[in-house]
Amino acid sequence: MKRFLYLILALLTSWTTVSAQTPKWVGKARKAIISIVTYDKDNKIMNTGNGFFVKTDGTAVADYSLFEGAQRAVIINSDGKEFPVDCILGANSMYDLVKFRVQTDKEVDAVTLAKTPAAVGSTVFLLPYASQKENTLGRGTVDAVTQVESKYSYYTLHLQTGDKSVSCPITNTEGEVLGMIQKSADSQSADSYAVDAAFAAELSLNALSRMDYALNNIGIRKGLPEKQDEAQVYLMMSSSLPADDYLALINDYIRQFPASHEGYLRRATFYLDRKGEDNYKRADEDIRQALEVSEQKDDAYYSAAKMLLQIVANGITYSEWTLDKALQYIEEAIKLNPMPLYVQTQGDIYFGKQDYEHAYACYDRVNHSELRSAESLFSAARTKQLMGSQDEALALMDSTVAFFGDLLTEKAAPYVFQRAQMKVEAGKFREAVADYNEYEKLVLGKASAEFFYVREQAEMQCRLYQQALDDIEKAVEMDPKQVLYVVEQVALYTRFSQFDKAVEAARKGIALAPDNADLYRMLGFGQIQLKQKEEGKKNLLKAKELGDPNAQTLLDKYAK
């Protein structure tokens, strides 16, 4: 009997020892560990490895080398279920770390990160990925702790690990995760290394992550920065992504910042660009939703008004997308916050409605505020011009140019050019030419062929003939295939009795536009002046055939 009791006692002791070797928290912690498979562009398996969830929303970490070059990836959880990797949330190639989010159908089990680092000599456990029925784990001690990146721990462990242990978590005796095992150069070594799990868990994206080399070496789409202002910049810089990836990123933004109108309006713009009734319907719903959810109502109404103004300017018609609706939105914004910026937009909407009196009143209000700018002054000048007040318009244009100070720079060039245009319309041609000359200096040799043609037109009006001839020659030199410039060049050569040049230029023009009656008429006239009467007569007849009203008069006078 005694012998039997001793046997029972021995068995109980044995079971207690097994229980002590496998802490109670292992089963729960192991559910957070995942197996990872990455694939290349041909959908072939690249790498397999481990990782673990650090948040219940599906955020996980692993080694960067597992994902480098991958075009897609999947994870297999402790229940054997497979889920796709949705996006990358951060990477550090130097310390071989990557953070990503898995597309799951519910919350996942995540590890608990240790709040304090392990001390030298303390016991740690290695928790590998295993099937549901296994509870195996390794045990070791901390040999050394160093600091990396100023705040994270890097552990040297007395614990032998292999390739299958890479990116598995190291825990303290309470089951809190300290670090993740890193790849070892010597698989037979009794020592191994682990980097702080908090380092991986705190990886993040920022506004400039689109240019990050390590991130760009992963073909899987990237998520968004956690800070809203950085996420907005990142979203703006990502607009060149493939459509599906960009839309997914916008949807991420809406999920991360549900009370921001920015995401809904960006998605509305995305749908607008794709056109069609279905997309317009989606865009309209997003505009309405933006106004509904926004915590910054004034900015939301302002942004929606700007969007409708652009929609109308682009000729898109749908639902209530009108300037009246845009005006309603901007008035709501002004009620909430009478910012000059909103008043400027109100003026733009009135301008679009051709209600120039109200538009000018808005611009004038802005010009008497701290937002007074060259743009607001120009808007007022343009409005006065359309109201028929040329003198007031020019006075406002003078104020616009003066806004840049006495020493003008290239920034002032567009306004100097616009003032020249107004002076042409007012019949002040010499003053216009002076402004055109100033514009040419300001743009530092970047004036276009069109500019030289426009200035030539003004120069002819004030009899600056040599300057006009020089400018039209420059325009043709810069854009020799523009028939309008060639016709004008031939006309000037003809007017100044330079018939050799007129004939040569006319022939080049006809090669570009064989049905241009003006060119045939001037070619014929030039040839007659050069004593090439028969050739000239043929070309005048051709001009008449093409409908030139003056060709017959020239035939009657010169080709008898």
C-alpha cells in the first residue's frame, strides 16, 4: 500500500514539474504568432517565416528581409486560417524590421509588449510558431543589453536558435514580449540576438515615406502615417499610384480619420476623374457625407464650394452641382467663420455666375483685409474690366504689380503680362509694349512663341515696325509649324516690300497648309512683284479658287 502511495506521489510531482516548465500564459500568447508566406511578381513563393500580432486590429511585425521584393503576402494564424497582408505600415532595413496590417474578418489575439527591458541574467522564453496542439518553447538567459536608436533595447541571449526561430517573440517570465529573434550568422552558436519588439511595433510612416528606399523595395501597397497632417501630405504625394492602390489608401484615410472631410472629398475627386453617372453618384454621396461628418464644418463647406466651382468650370452636370449650390456652401462657411479666404471664393463663384457687381464687392472686401494679395487685386481688376471700367481696371492692375515692390521678380511676370493685355484692349499700345518688354526681362529668356506674336501685334499698332518684324521672325523660329505665325510673317514681308522673303516664307507656309488662301494670294502677289508674272497669276487664281475675296482685284490690277 505504501509503495502504491509513493508511486502516486511521484506521478503528481512529475506533473507539477511539467506544469512549471510550461507557463499558463503560453497557450494564449502563442495565438498571436503567425506564419508568413511572401510571393514575387510571378506569384511564386519567395520566402516563408514568422511574425506576431502587436495589435488586435491585425497589425503585426516580422523581419524586413522576409518581405523585401515581395509583391504580395499571406499569413497563417494558429488556427491554420490564411489571411492576406493588406498593407505595409513601416520598415527598417538596417535592423531587419517590418510592420504591416493583415486583412482579417475580426479582432485577433495580440501579444502584450513589456513596458520595461529585461535585466542581464534574467530568464527569457522563446515562443515559436506552432500548431494548435503544441506548447513547446525555448528557455534562455539575458547575457547583455545595449541600446539602439536611443530608446530601444538590443539583447544578447544565451539561447540557441535556428532559422525557423527568426522573428519569433522573446518573452519575460510573465509572458510579456521583450523582443524578436534576429537572423544569426552561426546557427550552431549557443548565443542569439533579439531586437526590442517595441522598436518594430512603433515603426511608422510619415509624409516623406513615399521616397523611402526600404519601403519602395516592397511591392505591397503602403498604409498611411498615423498623424492626420502627415497622412494628408502622404495622400497628396500618392495620387500617381495605380487607381486601385490609391483608392485603397483613401479608404484607409477615411477609416483612420472618420471625422475628417478630407478623405471623402478626395474620394469624390477620384470618382469625378473617372466620369460616368455611377461615379458621379458616388462623388455626390461623398460630398454630402463630408459635410455630415466633418468636425471642421467651415472648412468642409469651403472645400465643397471650391469643388463645385471646379466641377462647373469643367462642364460636368449632375444633380445639384451648380454655382448656386456652390454659393450656398460658401455662404454657410462664411456664417461659421468669415475668413477672407472664404470671401475670395465667394467672389470667384459670383464671377462664374457673371454677377460682376457682387464679385467685385467680395474682392474689394478681401483687398481691405490681411489676405490682400496680387491674386485678389488682379481678380478685382479683371472684374472691373468686364464691368466696362477700363480706367479702374488699369489702376487696380497697377496696384497688383506694385504689390511686388520696386524690384520686380519672375513672380510678377504673369501680372505684368495681364496689364499689357489690358492696355492693348484700352488702345494704349506703346504702354502695352513697354509692359511686354518688362515681361520678357522677368521671365529670363523663357518667353514663348505666342508671346512674340502677341507683342508683334501691339508693336504694329504703334508703328514699331522693325521690332514687330523681329518678333514675328522669332515666333516662327520657335514654332515653325504654326501657320498663323507664318501668315503674319509673310504679311509683314509683303507690307515692307521684302518680296524675296515673302515668297520664300509663303512657300514654307503652303507646305504646312496647302489650302490656305491668304498664303497663295501673298505668294502670287510677291511673285508678280519679282517679275514672275505667270507663276504669280497661277497662285492668285489658286487663292481665288480657295475663296480669297481680294484675289480677283489683284488679278485685275497686276495679271492682265
